[in-house]
Amino acid sequence: MNFITGRHITFAITGGIAAYKIPYAIRDVIKMGGQTRALITPSAEKFVSPLVLETLTNDRCYKDMFFENGRTVHIDLARDTDIIIIAPATFNTIGKIASGIADNLLTAVVSSADVPVLFFPSMNVRMWLNAINQRNVKILKKNGYTVISPESGELACGEEGVGRLPETGVIVSEINNALCPKKDFKGKRVVITAGGTIEQLDDVRIITNLSSGRMAKEVAEVIKARGSEVTFIYGNISVPLPFGAKNVRVKTGEDMEKVLKKEIKSADILIMAAAVSDYVPEKVKGKIKRKDKKVLTFHPTKDILRELGKYKKGKIYVGFALEDKNLELEAVKKMRDKSLDIVVGNTISTLNSNTGTGIIITKDGEKHKFKHQKKDIIAWEIAESIIALHKSI
Ligand SMILES: Cc1cc2nc3c(=O)[nH]c(=O)nc-3n(C[C@H](O)[C@H](O)[C@H](O)COP(=O)(O)O)c2cc1C
């Protein structure tokens, strides 16, 4: 779900080698409808061209504190934004802000801002692990700033380790999450299953289904943006994985059950959006040859939701029901049979599509119908139903 449209986002760029990646993040934020502004330290100018930033943001690239006599530019810039993104955040700037130093425009803007500030540190692994830097990061967090840990991998200096700036997609997703107006899933652990499972017919052929995993991905992203930790257990999907989730790949229904039994123990909420095969074929060894008519034997699979019943104690379980007729009736039946708290009934046209038609039903009897609705909006409504139910139990 896009929380960036119409918001004012200030990119505060410091003098790290990863500064060259920031114009890509600015471009993506503009594509999502964000109003951007670039603010740089004098060192950052060595790594990224102010002209590129000015062209992208269609504004001045702000660097000098004293460029307009008589105006407190740092206060204007701090006032006129919804969020500040310090990316890359150098060892030096992290240290300055943690110590209350405001000796350039960027640090002065941050010191006078009362909007969310996200730091994306990026530096050599030894600089990152330096005890002074680690202490400074703790000070920032303690004072309400968000610090997104750098990733591990090959660094610009040729060394390996923690210190890499995350990819643009991760930066944009973190900005989007920070701008989400609700944080009511904070402290919750949510497990979501997605996509179709894969069962083997022989050693070369598989049986799966048309589930794309889109609905589950949208739910994962909305719930993550609202503050929860998400474990995303996925089979065969045709959409990109959600950013910021613990993503676990599985193949068969049996694999999914095994992973779920492990992950469910520490979860507060389970959302079963995967299309798990109802049947598993008796697998033929080798490759089935083309001959005459072939009869294959299928066995019903275990009902995973029923298997997970014994782990439920106080957790909220949400299930999905895809039905071609009597949608509401069948969905309610599924909710009762499987002791679900919420069921999302949807029509076959919802499968592998960007929109959905169906109904969200809670065990309290609340109903919310949707028709050709975008899946991110449906995901938001599912989150609303979970919160409403959570408050009532
Ligand atoms: C080629 C080069 C690359 C650098 N890359 C980084 C970096 O990735 N992270 C970092 O913290 N410092 C890096 N530095 C050091 C900073 O540029 C230096 O500490 C500077 O004072 C930072 O100023 P600022 O925080 O005001 O932008 C680099 C220096 C050079 C010469």
C-alpha cells in the first residue's frame, strides 16, 4: 500500500560512497507520488552531483547554511517536511547528531526537526563495529530516531562484512512503512502463508495452482507497515517477495506444515492465504512415458489448519476460502469447522488478479464485502478486522 503519495520527503545525503544510489531512491519515491527535496553535506558533493539531485527533485540542492541572508533556512527545511531520510549516514554524521553537533545545514536541520528521521548507516565494517559508532547508534535509537542496520556483503573498499547500504527497494519500503499512519501491530508477530504448493507427479512434472501470492504479499506489507514482525512462508508465487519480512521458501504442503509448526509457536497471528493442494499424487519414479490412457492416484492431503488447532491458545487465526458458489455460506462453514477467528471468502476471479471480490467475516459476525477491490485495500481491511477482533477478546 502506498503511503508516500502527496508526502514531503527530505533526502539528507552524507559523504559516503553509497551516495550514488540515492538518486535511484529519489526517482522511485517520485514515481510513488512523493514530493522530494535533497539536502547534502559538503563531503556528499564529492560523491553525488547536486545537478542530478536538482534535476530529479525539481528544486535547489540544499547545502549551505548561510545562502540566504537573514533566513533561518535550517528551520524552514525542518518544518517543511514529513520525514527525513539520512542515507547514506556516515560514521561522522551519526557521531555528530548523537553528540548534539549542528555545524552544517544537514545536521542543523535534523537537530531542529520534529518529524520521523530514518538513518541508513553505510560504512566499512570496522567503522560500523567501532565501539564509539555502536554507542552513537544506541544514543540515536534511545532518542527516538530510527536506525536501519546496514546489510552484510562486499563493501566498496574491497572488504566483506556489515556496512552495505540496503538496495533502493528496501530504502523505499522503509520510508513507506515509516509514513504508515497506524502502528497498531507493533510488538505482534504475524505468520503469513502465500502462493500455491507444489506436488511432484513424477521426477520431472509437478502439480500446482494459479495462486500468485499477491493477496498474501499485500497483507504482509500492510501488517509490516503497521508495525509487526512478519514471517512469510511461500510456495509457488509470481510476485516479488515482501520487503522486510522473514521469507521462508517451501515446496510441498508437507513442507509448509513443518515450517508452520515451528514458526507458529512464537506467533500472535496466523494468516493462511496459501493455496495448499488438497490432493497429493502417488509419485511415479522417473518420467511417465506417453502411452495409452494413464490413470494417476491422488490422496487427500492433511488439513494444515486443523493440525495447527492445538497451537492456537489465544492466537488469532485468519483463513481464506476460495469458492465458486455459495461464497458467504461456505466461508462461514470453513470458519466454524476450522475454529478460525476471521475468514476471507473470495471468488475464483480473485485468483491471480490485482483485484478481489468477496467478503471478510469475523467470528463476532462482522461482515465487510468488497467488489473488484485492489488487493492492498483488501489487505488494509483484513488488518482492520484483526485489530477490531483483538480489542474485543
Ligand atoms: C572515497 C571515500 C569513501 C568514503 N566512504 C565512506 C563511507 O562509505 N562511510 C563513511 O562513514 N565514511 C566514508 N568516507 C569518509 C567520509 O567522507 C568522511 O568521514 C567525511 O568527513 C564525512 O562527512 P559528512 O558526514 O559531513 O558527510 C569516505 C571517504 C572517502 C575519501
